[in-house]
Amino acid sequence: MQTTRLGRTGLVVSRLCLGMMSYGLPAWRPWVLDEAASRPIVKHAVECGINFFDTADMYSAGESEVLTGRFLREFCRRDEIVVATKLFHPVGLEFSSGMAAKGGGRRPPPNTHGLSRKRIFHAVDASLERLGMDYIDLYQIHRWDPATPIEETMEALHDVVKAGKVRHIGASSMWAWQFAKAQEVARANRWTPFASMQNHYNLAYREEEREMIPLCRDQGVALIPWSPLARGFLAGNRRADDATAGATTRARSDEIAPKLYYRASDFATVERLGTLAKAKGVSNATLAYAWLLHKGVTAPIFGATKLPQIDQAVAAVELTLSAEEVAQLEAGYEPHPVLGHS
Ligand SMILES: NC(=O)c1ccc[n+]([C@@H]2O[C@H](COP(=O)([O-])OP(=O)(O)OC[C@H]3O[C@@H](n4cnc5c(N)ncnc54)[C@H](OP(=O)(O)O)[C@@H]3O)[C@@H](O)[C@H]2O)c1
């Protein structure tokens, strides 16, 4: 497995990060695997040399962090691995999709979400307890909090770094101006800046190429995009009637994917990907990850619900693409509205 530095930090990470959102409680989202089904997949990822794992407090209402900690304690040495988690959303089974409770009911109770000083101090301790670890390598803000002054957030994040609970901090989907503002506030006050950006970027959604990616490259911020396979859409087995006749549990039950993808132009992207993948004798998934690795990404954060999916991701690290092949994959892309900030 190839490794690289996480942005300008000294942290060494594998060129692939395993997304732990797929492991936890099926009661949270039907396509999530339970502990028994998850264990061999995570074990195989570790055996393939992956040392970078991304979870969040909200995934499976905390159970994803519990399993992440349990598996990594079982399979790895703590000093070799890089554990990333996130905070922002409320944590609870009723909040499976962010801020809105299931069925549109209850709003999250006060102080149980967002990026206030109180919330950050509480959330970091709760994550450490669930992980069963005494520090987090990369602590990320899952979203921008418009209700809290960014100075309060950046100082509190700096304080959890200085307290030894967190080694580095990162951010996730937001507008480029918000990220630039946060970095400036940190720099001006000599607080810890973000080392990484976990954004929404894949062959079917490339709007980040406009502002966020050039900003991060200029500033030496690591790019660790989420959903590199567009939640499975790029794999080639998704159809317009997935909700009723989908090929996999996730195809049938992932309520977010149809809001982000499934446009006619997205199906055309999959068609192009499939044509080149066939010509190169690799799977769509391998080629989609390889494309990202050729675009200056540090490590895509990929999801896997079956053992061979790990192997197909690992194969991407060694796959070389010519400039013509990259251009062939990108030709015909149609701009999307900004998606994935909420
Ligand atoms: N920061 C954020 O806001 C945010 C948002 C979303 C995700 N994330 C992070 O990103 C990680 C990955 O997200 P994701 O699961 O949506 O990523 P993804 O890699 O785009 O999609 C994963 C899905 O693709 C399918 N798949 C994977 N490999 C395949 C293969 N070789 N052949 C066929 N199908 C394959 C599987 O679906 P099937 O089960 O249908 O086979 C799998 O569940 C998460 O675990 C989380 O850590 C972060």
C-alpha cells in the first residue's frame, strides 16, 4: 500500500481511507452492516495495508465509533494507524439524516449539535469514550455552524489539540469562503489550522474543482473526499428504479443517493467510466478511485460492504492513467447544483 503525508502534517496515511459509516446499526440506515458482518471487511482492509479510518459521532448514533475502536484495537497497533472522526450533527437514532428527526418531528435538543465551545468539549470526550482511545488523530467539523462565531469554534478546537485529545483538525463540506475564513481566524490567533478537507468529490460530482480544491492545493491542505464512488452509483449497478428493484440493499434503501445523483448526465458518466474500465480490464470502482488519485487527492474515503470491494479499491492505487484517459473520463460532464453541504 502506498502512503503519503496528510497535507503539511507529519502524519503518514495510506492512499485509501476506509469509511466506517457502513458499519454500525442497520436500525440507523438499512444498508449498514452489523458487527459480525463488518469485522471481516475491516480486517481485510487492515491486512491490505490501509491505516487510515474515518468515522463520525453521528454514524449509527455512535455505534460506528464503537466498532471502529473495537476492530482497530483488535487488528492494529494504535501508533501505526490514523483515526479520524467528526462532530456537528446530533447523535441519536432518530437523527439518521442530520438535523431533522425522522418523520420531520422533534428538533434536536439545545447544545447537542453544532460547533460551540460547550459542544466541542462534550463531543470530543464522548467520541473518545466510544472509540475506547485516549486520542483522535484527525478531528473534523462535519459541517459549518452558522450559529456559532468561528472564533469560538477555532479556539475550542485548538484547545482540544493542546489538551492532547486530538492531534490534528480537519473540516468537511462547506463553501470555500467559509474554509478560508476559518483558516485565517486560526492563523491570526496562532491557533491550530485545519490540515485536511473532507469534501464531496467524485467523477459524477466535480463542482469542488471550481473553488475548494484550488484553495486547498494552494494552502497545502490534504484532500480526502467522501463518497468517491458516488454512494455506489459509479459502480455500474445502479438503475433509475433502484428504490423498488435495486441490485443491493444500499441501492434500494439509500435515501440520499437519489438526491445527489441519478440525473441523465450522471448515467452518461457511468457509461463512459464503464467503457474505459472494460478496455483496461478493471472494475468501474477501481477506475473511479484511480481517477481521484490522479487528481491530486491524498486519500479517497471509500465505503465497502463486501470483501472484494476492498480489493478493487486497493487495485486503484497501482493503476496508471494517461492524460488522454483522464480526459476521456471527464469529457461531457455537466455541472450540478452545489450538493452535499447540508
Ligand atoms: N463528510 C461527509 O459529509 C460524508 C458524507 C458521506 C460519507 N462520508 C464518509 O465517506 C465514506 C464513504 O462514503 P460512501 O459509503 O458513500 O462511499 P462510496 O465509496 O462512494 O460508496 C460506497 C458504496 O459503493 C458500493 N461499492 C463499493 N465498492 C464497490 C465495488 N467494488 N463494486 C460495486 N459496488 C461497490 C457499495 O454499495 P453496495 O452496498 O450497494 O454494494 C458501498 O456501500 C463514509 O464511510 C464516511 O466515512 C462523509
